[in-house]
Amino acid sequence: MLESWRCLEPTPVILLKEGTDSSQGIPQLVSNISACQVIAEAVRTTLGPRGMDKLIVDGRGMLESWRCLEPTPVILLKEGTDSSQGIPQLVSNISACQVIAEAVRTTLGPRGMDKLIVDGRGKATISNDGATILKLLDVVHPAAKTLVDIAKSQDAEVGDGTTSVTLLAAEFLKQVKPYVEEGLHPQIIIRAFRTATQLGTVSLVDCDVGISQALRKEQRKLLEKCAMTALSSKLISQQKAFFAKMVVDAVMMLDDLLQLKMIGIKKVQGGALEESQLVAGVAFKKTFSYAGFEMQPKKYSNPKIALLNVELELKAEKDNAEIRVHTVEDYQAIVDAEWNILYDKLEKIHHSGAKVVLSKLPIGDVATQYFADRDMFCAGRVPEEDLKRTMMACGGSIQTSVNALSADVLGSCQVFEETQIGGERYNFFTGCPKAKTCTFILRGGAEQFMEETERSLHDAIMIVRRAIKNDSVVAGGGAIEMELSKYLRDYSRTIPGKQQLLIGAYAKALEIIPRQLCDNAGFDATNILNKLRARHAQGGTWYGVDINNEDIADNFEAFVWEPAMVRINALTAASEAACLIVSVDETIKNPRSTVDAPPAAGRGRGRGRAH
């Protein structure tokens, strides 16, 4: 108190430090009350089950990031903090989401275009996969990141429909934007959207067609159609029949768990796409080999496989190591000990009965020649992913020591073979007993093309897995969206009030999928949509856009199929993302924390070389 008080006598006696601010009386009390009211305003709209959300970027808490908006402002947040609220910020968030949708709009469907994206390191990526494009874009707007996240979740959950879910979410927001600008409460919009999503999901489940598990041949045909539909919008659409068969073969090879990690994809540049092959087992590129590998056998039948995480190589002494010897015999004893340790390891591996030795760590030239003399094959520096997949397929376990090497920890397969593919040599393990696995070996030209082919196959594999797990499909090409739009539009006419307008807007937003398919193909979207509305009104449930003939067609009979779960997930995720954006009534951006840079190193007494 003595250090921070100013004596208010006619001739003042200063008792506080220079620069100290002091306020007292009624004004300071009113200011404190106002500050507390502002804190309450910060959280007032979040109360209860219909409370609104706050969007805080790099926030550390309300108390540090809020500005008192009284006539005489009391600053409660850090300098540089940006805060926006009310209808303008909500409209701004909606506009940001629409910009994200514009980035991927033209990639939808079999006539969609590709994007060429170059990152900061100069790496070029060509893709029309919505999730891949959005991952590569450096999106900084906090609301727009929501659409990026739902595209990623759609890709992780079902593998396809990433562009569709982004377009649907943006279109839902676009349709309600006029109502937001007119002051309609966001909770009314959210309630209508959730009702429409629930009704649409139930209607979609009623419409889907089940895949019979009894007839294996029929099921396979249906799965191939699903894979072809997923590949029709990809860069390899001209070879979709070839790759669809390979994808279904790959998924059928797996066990009941359908583990995605049991399918490997390797790329070998050169050759045509049709030279790609599916290996019923594990395959990986031949690792770096030391002198002596030419003498090793390249094919075995029913070999035992040792999987190691052990270094089989003579190494130089580590830095700062020191050994003091006084005689030549002492030095020779040290050298002999090193060789004995290595040979002891090699003998234990040989006596275990293993014919193929794989190690995550290097296998040197001495070990390579030792194994070659005993008709054994070895490979060092095997990637961890390939080593684990070999373990899961062939059995056994990865050993960190050779002391406990026995038949119980060795794997096996029917055939091991090393063969030439293009300009590369590959190791093949086929007939794996423990777990069913397979490997794609893709051929092609440019690296970017190969990477997009890999992404396309990943999407098709995910679609086939989802079709097997959920055993129900719907027609694509905008057919199911038009049917849901008709159903919800008819329903909206049976209810009164604002809900009628909002569910009608939701129904109209669903038409963005067939409309965008038409736009990307260069068709007259208005004419095609009018035909679709008329046909669905007459009961044509599966009529959608016919890309090949610029007309409408029964896409179920045309085998344009996709798993029902893809559409259900897209509808639900898009609706929830739209509700999330609408529920935000304030956006707060805290400034980035600045850290003082370390002082630059000096040049050291001026003894450096002049430049």
C-alpha cells in the first residue's frame, strides 16, 4: 500500500512508483462491474441444450481473449486479438466454406477435371481426389477447416465421396444463407437440418438393395460394379474394368477382418498400366546387398523364414572409444573376439533351420557370403512395414536377439522367389499360411501418375470393403440424391411454418450432385434436372445422369452402384458440418505468441576468413 498510493494533499507527496495507474471512487467501481458483465456476455449464449458455440483460434481462455464493448471500453484481451460476432461473421464463415467447395467442385464425377498442386518444396501432385486436394491446400480460415476435416473423415471411414460431402455441406450453407441474413435464429435452422437428415437417412435405408452373401459368383459381380463406379472418376478410368477385377480379387483374398494393412501397394516405373499385377502374398523391393549375394539361391519351396532386428555386420569403433593394448597379441585377441561374436550369431541362425533371413538392420558382406556358402538367402535394411507384413502373413516373430532363435519363432511360406520386374528386382512370398495377404505391383510412367493410381486403388479397395461389410448398395450418378430430394420436398409441403422452408432448402441443396455432374460433363444442367424431377415424380427411383448419352437413365440397371454407407456417411457428415458452422455466433482469433529469436553467433575475435 505504501508503495502504490499518491497523497492527495495540496502539495502532493508521491508514495508510488512512476507510471503506476490508480483509479478510485464510483467510476472505477462501475468499470469493474462492466468488465464482469462482459465476461458474462462471453458465455451467455452457450447456456442450455440450444446454446450456441464459440470458434476460438489459438485461444487460452475467455478471460484472456475478450474485449469490453462499453461506451468507454475496458480492454480484457491481448493486443492484436480479433473478435467478430453476429450475422456478419456467420455470413463470412459460410462464404469461406463456399470458397473451399469451389476448389474441388470441378473434380466431381467421371468427367471431372484434375488439379495440379505444387507444394512449398516444389513437389507436384496431380489428383482429382477431394481429400487429397484439401490436404495439400494450406487452409487457414478456421471455419473452412471444418470442411477439410469432414473430407478427411469421409476418406478414412469409407474411402470415397470426399468431393460429394464437401459440396453438400457448402450447398446446405448456401441455401440457408438468405435466411441467416434475414435474422432467422440459427437453432431453428439446425433443428430443421437434423430432422431432414434423419428422414433422409431412413428413406435411403428403405431404398437400398442388399447384396446376397450366399451366391459367391453373384456377389463378386456386384462388387466389381461398385469398384468400377469408384474408379470411373479417376485418372485410370479407361482401365477401370482391369483394375476393378484386381481390387475385388485382393479384398477376397483377405480374412474376415478385411484388414487394409494386409494389402500392400508397390510402384515400379516403366511399362504400361496393364502390366500391373496382383501377388497373392507379400512382395517388396530387393534391398541393398553386399558382395556375395549373387551366389545365393533365388527360389525356395517351403522355406523357414527368420525375421530379425539384429545387425549382422562388423562395425568400426564408436567415436571417442579408446582401447589400450601393449602387445600385438592383445590387439589380435580383440579382433578375434569381434569375429567370434559375429560368427556365433551366424551359426545360431544357420542351426535354427532358416533358409531366408530378413533383418531390419544391415547384413554385411561377411554375413552375406557366409549365408551364400550354406545355400541361404538374406536381405538387410528391410523396411519395417514390409517386415511386419511378412510376419503377419508368414507367422513367426521379429527377434531382437539370435540367442532364442528356434522353430517356434520362424515363419514359413509355400514359395519364396526373387524375380525381375521392369528395372527392379522384387522378393515374393506366396502361399502364406498365417494370414491372407496380397500386394499390388503397379506399372506406369510418371511418378505423379503412379501416385494418383495408388490413391485411386485405395479408394476402390475401401469401397469394396465397405460393400462387403454393409452388404447394401444404391445407384450413383445423382440418382439417390434426386430421390431423397423428392421425398423431402414432398414432406416439407405437409408441415407448417419455417420448417417447411428450411427442409425445402435442404431438399434443393441435394440436387447439387446431379447438377455438378452435368456441369462437369458440359451438359445442360437445367434440362437434365427437369427430366430427373419429372421421372422421379413418376416413381423412377434409380434414374440419374447418363454421362455417356447426355440424358437420364436407370443407373441401377446401368450398374452404376456404390455402397449405401458412402451416401449415408456423406449425408450425415455434411449436415453436421453445416450445423456446426451455423451454430457459431462468435469467432475469436488470438495473436500468435512471439518468441525472441536467439542472438546471432559472433565471428570470434575477428579471426574469421574475410569474404
